[in-house]
Amino acid sequence: MPTNPRNADEPSLRPRTRQVIREVFAKLDYTVLGDVYCEEGGEAFWKVHKKKCRTMGIRIGEALKQRLPQKGKSLYVGAGVAELPMLVLETLELNRTIQAHNLREQEVDVLNQACAGLPFTIHATGAQTARGTVDHLWIASVFNDPECFPETSALAYGRADPVRFDPAAFQWERTQIRELLDACLPKLSRPGILSTTVEEVTWITDWLTRHRVLFHVEEQLYPTALVGDPLCFIRLEATKKRKR
């Protein structure tokens, strides 16, 4: 997918978009979010990370603005607090349609309350339920989530203990990850943009290679807001027509 020239000329977010993002973050219930994200010390966690989450999200949003066309459609797998700036950008500046999913119901309630009146809703359902095709798929810090995929996360971050590592549990996690990929990646058009972290690239490029999809992993990296994992963009190329 070629870079949108109009977006490339104006990479920074508009003042109104930045203001809406600030308002959304101000409305979030950090007491509830503290319980969602932390076993203890949630209030202190968000005092440290709230501004960083907003700032880093805006930077990634500016990168997306240069890559996404107007009036397209995006699918977000695991849309949480860190994804809010991107959701605001896509809908307010690029007039894009959003399908955003997050299985943590408490967080979804908090996010939707803070985003009331904006042109998107986050759903407490699996992204597998999304319908139709999209030209942008966001799937960042999902496969390396220590809560959902503890063994896979340990491998991804080099923390796997050879004594305590559970290969049976990892096998189950790998099956779940592959099923999620099988459900979501076919929804991404070609050409298209996929946003993910470096730790998850292997899963995605394996799927693309097995399905003979042409792709290019961009070298530019952007640190994510909460975990700090480097985020990158993968460009899916158009399917070549066979010569008759």
C-alpha cells in the first residue's frame, strides 16, 4: 500500500485531535484500570504511565497517519488504554471505520465511558467475530501477553526457565495463537498494513509465508507505551496476477 501523500505532508496530529485524546485520558477511571492492569499498586502505576501512554500513543498515531488512507477500515485485536490515541486519530482525522476488540470487560466498560460520543465502540468480544475485510490490522502485545500466554511470553522475552517450562502449556498456547491468526489475517486486504511488535513478527511472518503472501517488514521501530516493546509495520503487497 503506498503512503498516502496527503497524510505524509501533514504527519502531526491536528490540535483538535490532541485535545480529544487529552480529554479521553482525563475521563478514564484509573482506580478500576489499576485493578485491571495490576495485582497491587495500580494507582501508582497509572500515575507513572498515564502521560507516557498518551504521549507514546500520539507518536505511533503520527506514524499511522502517514501510512493509512482516508476512509479505510481497521481491526484492532486487544484494544486497550494504549490504543486510544490511534482509535481517536483514525476516526476523527482519517474518517476510518474501526472494529476494536478487548476481552477484558472491566477495561472495555471504562474505555467506552471515557470515549462516549466518539465515532467508535470497543467490544468485549474476540476479534474472531469481526466481519468483512480491513486494510489495517493492529495486533500488538497480544501473543506475548504474560496473562494470556505465559509460556509464549517467557520464550519471547528470554525468561523461559528450562526446569519449569511447560511444553504442554506452550503447545496449547501455540494452537490458540495460530487459530487467532487464521481468523484475523485473512481479513486483511492486499495491499494492507499490519501493526505489531518485533516479538510477534515471527508468528505473523510464518503465517504470511505459509500462505504465500508477499510482505515487507519496515525497519523503523516505535516503542509502545506501557510495555516498551518495539512496534513495527508490515506491508502486505498486492497479489500478483498470473500471466495467461
